[in-house]
Amino acid sequence: MAETLKILTRAVGVQNSTAIDTYMHGGGYEAMMTALHKMSPDQVLGEVKASNLKGRGGAGFPAGLKWSFLPKKREGDKQEPRKFLVCNADESEPGTFKDRLLIENDPHQILEGIVIAGWATQAVGCFFYIRGEMPQGAKIFQRAVDQAYSRGFLGKNILGSGLDFDVWVCRGAGAYICGEETALMESLEGKRGQPRIKPPFPAGYGVYGVPSNINNVETYANVPHIIKNGAEWFKAIGAPSLPGPRLYGISGHVNRPGVYELPSSTTLRELIYGHAGGILGGRALKAVIPGGSSTPVLRAGQIDVTMDVDGLKSVGTMPGSGGVIVMNETVCMVRALHNLMEFYAHESCGQCTPCREGTHWLELLVGRIEAGEGRPGDTERIAEIAGNIMGRTICPLGDAAAMPAESFVRQFKDEFETHIKEKRCPLKAAPMTSRI
Amino acid sequence: MPLLKIDDQEIETKAGETILSAALRSGIAIPYYCYHPALSVVGQCRMCLVEVKGAPKPLTACSTVVTSLPPDKKVDGKYDMVVSTKSEITRRAQRSVLEFLLLNHPLDCPICDQAGECQLQEYSYTYGDPASRFDFEKVHAPKRVEIGPHVVYDGERCIKCTRCIRFCSEVTKTGELTLAERGVHTLVEAFPGRKLDNPYSVCTVDICPVGALTSREFRFKERVWFLQSANSVCPECSRGCSVRYDTYKGDVLRIVPRENPEVNGFWMCDHGRLLSERLKDVPRRDRPGIRTEKGWAFYSFEEFWPLFLKRLQAAGNAPFAALLSGRMTLEEMAAYKLLSAKALGGPSGTALNVTGGADDELLIRRERRANLQGARRMGIAVSEENCDVTALLKGKRRAMIVREDVVGDAPEARRPAIIKALREMELLVVAGEAFTATAEMAHVYIPLSAWHEMEGTTVNFLGHLQKTARVLLPPRSRRPFYDVVSAWLKASGEEAPEGGFPAWFAEVKKAVPELSNKSLRDLLPRGLKLSEVAP
């Protein structure tokens, strides 16, 4: 069994870990100094690109490549074009709780990554958009920002490098959709949180119309380590399709739920039965959602795969946000899907048709099966509706709802059909109607 | 320029052009709801999804720009993009979006005002499935919401295309509306404490593709397929918006804007639109009348002319004032000029420049008369803004007022002086479409057809000439001023153009050289921009 890593999570459990002195005592902000004093912005960008750091928010887009999309100063330009960074701390994917750990235990690590990214992209500042339900995290991060200003790590001419860079902590109001990058920007601007149509992409038209780069908390947190240890060191960790340390938040029916920092070459089985201590109550494993509720669900027999892009792709799913949800044999998959469908129907912003109407229809259909009122053909209809949402919406929320719907009825078709045929939940004597 | 192929048609696209606009100008049908040429593109309704060769999923035609590909990457060897509007992928996307849109739609077409001009109906017919597969209770939403003084909102019919919201934020820039709630409970709402109350609010009803926004004045009046329509011009300010009058059994039930890029774009103001309501209260007299000590006596025109001419002669050659109006068409102005020369001794006449409010940035002009620019072009003097009418009447003993109510329209403070000046006239002839306060003071009243009851031409402040239409047929005794003049001159033994509008349009052509080689056909449907604004 692979050892857990102590890179991103090294401050977890350390006393007073959020204080800037504690962070610096452990070598913190050295990478920032290296970047600002010894490396040109292009060198930093090159290093991050070479590391093949993939976005940790769920989509897995290469971070260095994303940075390079921002407009650059061209010959003849008097000054650098104005651009912003955004740190997406609106962690709200069901089953995902890794960013919160970083924010609450090691805010300076994130901040250092942000400043290094600010140097690489020559941005003027970063909006740290944190989920409304994390007041503690917002407080901790704001304190970290204040400390960084007091040491001259933020503000005008940081450490004599010529970089003027600010960080603004902004709190969301608790909508799942505001974790989508353009909805987040609308929300930042004080508007209704709903995704923008792309193109234009944020690199061309971002916050307040200014070119912007947005990354996840964990993505920024990786940056100081890449600068400090080099791209080659980073690439040596984990599988090539998802290099670097990765946080896996495991929840559900395991003995030791929590966040584990592991290389992506770890298998799901190692995570569940090794690190997380196996299934709660010694029962049999039934299903695993490998990367947050939006990723297609796996059956118990499909967990001998590594948790990188290639490994999970081989069983028809994806790494997503690293939120692993484990369900044992006592879980009714219809009820579990109904719970998810309620969530997506509730969180759909409502602007585009397939998601607004489709998520609601899915919720009704799954709810009907769960209530023992399913009709023949309902499972096929669920799959068809999911197919009609998939790829037809402005933002990925439609896909995020369609993927579990499609995969649940495909992977656990018998269970759905039994519900419909017997007009009850086989796991319970009487049909269940209440929520989990 | 990028070469686009849609189905079997090759289209040379313009720079930055989207699939949808290229398709629309090439006559290829792609269904859409949220797209509107005058509003920003949001790609929300997903109705315009089309299959693009090589793309992993269908793309929205409204937002996908056709861009050039390098020579070695061309699709099918020569195209920059290949789109199919009929493939299985496209058809499936269209069918499923329509199915989604109708899931929670009440399908109350039998009692919906939009029925007959509803895009949901149109597209369901063309692209939809005949049966619904939704076997749940529909989501209920607020209905009959008075979202503004002239607009009623139905949350169940609404498909959340946000055209109305974008209209208010982008066109009028008043920003009253927003989406509220989320998911399937999403609604259009006015912001708290606000109403959809701006000078163009009913335009939201026009652009609503479904029956969610209805006009308070028009709703439940008539099924639209029973309406008779005629294209005309709004008389309410010097913009002269291109409009369509919808009538039923002799009543104007609504007035809606017609697209005319050079005049009004897609819009018109609520004031002009609600002329349909004000028309209901106009006091009409359908026959000409002469007032004596015993009061008004009304006649047929056959009886009227001899009596009138006698009365005119009795007044002798006293100085004559003619107060004309920007509500007269060019033909009526030409007729006045001929009348003046042949029967009145040549008074030139002054068109009253009635103004009110201020020009706004969109359409509304403070010049409250449609055809003052036409008067200038016809060589008829236009008064100062809201001039003192008594100054024009000073020293005159006879007066004729055409299509103006100088008493009723005067500010309270000026009214007594105007009444006094009119009382001093030996002969006051009032010709108008309504029996106004001014008409009541006249010695002679000649009824005229209203603006929407006659054919004519009018020139807006930009020099754009358009033709009005006879939307409704007035009683035979109410006729355009040019017909009155023809009869008047004939009764006086003079020669005059006969044959109504075409004959008088020929007179206009003589006065406006630019029109000399134009026919009436050249004026339809959007009119003609005259090259130079008259000095």
C-alpha cells in the first residue's frame, strides 16, 4: 500500500499551522522568493507547464496551458495588459471536502501559489471566491492575506520584484452553480450566479470583462512545490496522466473517512480498504462514486483501477474532484440517485432549457421509482433524458446531472427494474418515501 | 471569408458571422427563441442546436461564429464549417429541447392571446413530437402578474428566454427585470419595488416568443387570426415609426411596430402604440357643419358646398390665416397649396410645431407631429416650437385651421387669449378628424378622415419618406383633406386633381424633385430615405 504523502497536507495537525511564521518556519514563501527574484515570469510559466499540473477542480485542464491563454504584453505596448486571477474556493461538489482542509489548515500555501501564479501571468490581483458556508475558512484566509500584506508579500512592488499584486477575499452565497467558473465571475460582479456562454473564455473576457485566469484551491497549492522542487520531481509522483500529489476525500461507508494525500497511481481498492480502513461494519461494498457526485458511479468489482485519468477512464469514469463516495450493500441505489437528482434539480440555475427542465424530470422519475410507483420503461426514459441533457447545455451542470443518472441506471439496472416490478424497495420491507 | 455549408447550400460568410445569421440571410430555417437580432446573444434556449461536422456535440447556431480554417484542415476539402439542419443529431436536439420546453408549459393555447403567433406552436408543429411523455403534475407558477402598467406576465407559459430582460437592460437601459428563483422554478420578475414601467414597455410583449407577456390593452380582445392588418406609420411624433395596425370589425385593436432599420429598428413607444386606445374616445362629427346664431347645422357635402362658398364670399377679402399641421400628409399639404393659390388668395400657411417632453436616446422625439419635415420640404413654413397662436392670428380676419386643436392643446394659461383671438375672426373654418374644442368655436366645420383612415405620405425628421395606409374605411363624408380640396375647387368652378391619393401624390412628386422618378411601389414596405434634409 502506498504511503500517504505529506506535501500539500504537511501542515495538517501542526499547531498554529495557519500563522505565517509557522508556514515560513517550514520553508514557506521560499518558492515565491525564488520565483520573484531568480526566475522570469516565462520561466515560472514554463516550469508549471512542464510539470503537467492538471486542474484539481474536476475538469483536469492543464494549469500552465490555461495561464498561457492570458494576453501578454506585446512589443510596443506601454504596459502589461490588465488581468486578474481568480481562486475558486467555492467547493460544493457533493462528496468533496479537500479544499476546505487546505484553506483551514494551510492558507499561506495557497496564497504563495497564487502570488507565484500572479508573477507568472503578471496579473494585478486575485479574487479568492470562497463558498458562503465556509465562514471559518474565509476568516482564516483573510487573516493569512492580512499577514502576507504586513510582510510585503502582497501589495505594491512585492519584495522589490516590481510586481504589484493584491488578493481580495469574496464570499459566495452558497449556490453550487457559482463553482462554475463563469457563474462564479457573475456572482463576483454582484450579478445573478449563472454561467456565461463560451466563447469568450475567461482568458479573454473574465471578471468585469477583464482577462482572467481561474484555478481551484488545490491547483494553486501545488504551485510552490513545483517551483521549489522542479517539474521533474512533480511528474515523478503518481501516474503520468495525473501527475503530482492529489487529495482524495473519502466519505460514506468506510471506517476512516477523511482526506488522504496520495499519488494518483494508488488504486481505489487501496484507498478504500487500506487507507480508509475498509467498509463500515464489515459489510460488502456495493458502489463507489470516484470523483464527486457528478462522476459516473462504479460497481464493487470495478475498484482495482488507479485513480488517475487513464485508470478511471478504463472503467468509464473520471477523477473529477477526488471526492470518493463509498456505498455499502445497505444502500438503495434508487434512493441514492434520487438524492443526487434532488440536488441537481435544486441547483440548476434555470437559464438553459435541457438542464432546467431535464433535471426536474429526472428527479420526478427517480422519485417515482423509489416511491414504488415506477412504470415499465422508466429506466430507459431516465437514460434517454440524461442523453438529451448531456452536451446540450451552456455549462457542465447539465452533464454533471446526466452522468450519474445514466451511470446509476446502467450499472444497477436490475435494482431499478426490481423497484418497478415489485413496486417497492427490495432493501426495505416497505417502500421508502422520505429523504436520506 | 470563411466558407460555410449548411445542408446543400454554400454560404460565403461575413467576418464574425454566426451560423444562425448566415442561415437566416440565406433563407435556411433554424428554429430559435432567445436569439433576437437587436439583443445580446445568450444561447440559453438551446433551440438552435445544430450538428457541426467534426464537433463532439451539437452547437448553438446563434453563438457559434464561423471562422477560417487553415487550408489543410478544411472540412470536406474546402469548407470552414459544415452544418446540418436536418441530420438525426440536429433533429434529436430540436425534438428534445421542444419536449423540455413543453414539459411544464400549460398548453392553454385555446385561451392564450399568443395563439396563432406563438413560436412554441410554430416549432412544435414543425419540429416537435405529437405526444407528450411527461406524466407528472406540471410545476405551477404565478399567473396574471401585473408586471407593469401595460404588461401582464404568466410564469407558466414563460420559457425563460430572457428577451424581455435583455430588452430592458440593453435597449431601454432601465433594467427593471431579472430572472428570479432557480431551476424549474425560475421566473421573470421585476426587481423589488419596481415595475416594468418604461416608455417602451410593451415591446417586451412583441418580442416574447410565447404567451408569457401579454398586453394589458389587447389581451382577450380578439383571436389574432381574425384580425385584419395594414402597414402604416405612427403619427405621434416626428420619428414616424413603421407600424402595423391590427383591426377587427372597424376598430383598431392594437398597433405594433414593424421592423425598419432606418427608422425605428424593431421598436415603438408605448404612447404611439396606445393610440389604439385613445382612438376610442375621439369625438367625431361625420358631416360638415355651419354654425349660425341658432347653433350648429350639419349637411351633406352636396348641400354644404354652396352654403359654405356663400359664407366664404360674405367674408370678403379680409386677411386670411392658415394654421396647418404636421399631422397632414404631403398630399394634403400639396392640396392646401393649390387651394391657397386658386381659392384663398395665396396665404402661405404655417404648420404648428407642437412639442412636448424631450428627445430620448431611442425613438421618442419631442416634435409631436409626424410630418413637419414634410412641411418644410413642401415649402410650408413651420412655426417656432409651441408658438403663441395668437401671434399668427394677429391682424387676420379669416382663419382656417387644419388638423390642429389650438384650443384643446393649448396650455391652460394661454387658452383664454387664443379663444379671444378666435372669437374675433369673421370667419373661422376648422377642418379636422375630431370635433374638438377648436371646432366648436368655428363657423364652419369640415370633417376629415383620421390618419389611419387615409392614404398619404409623410417624411420623418431624418428625411425618411413612408406611406400611410387606409387601415379602416371612414364614413364617406369624412375624407382626406386633399379630397375636400378637390371638391372645394370643383364647387368653386376651378380645376383640381381628381382620383384621390394617386393624383395628389403626383402633385407631391412635382414639389419634391427627388420623387419624380419614383412610383408608389418604391415606397413599400419600408419607405425611402430622401437624400438631403431640406434647408
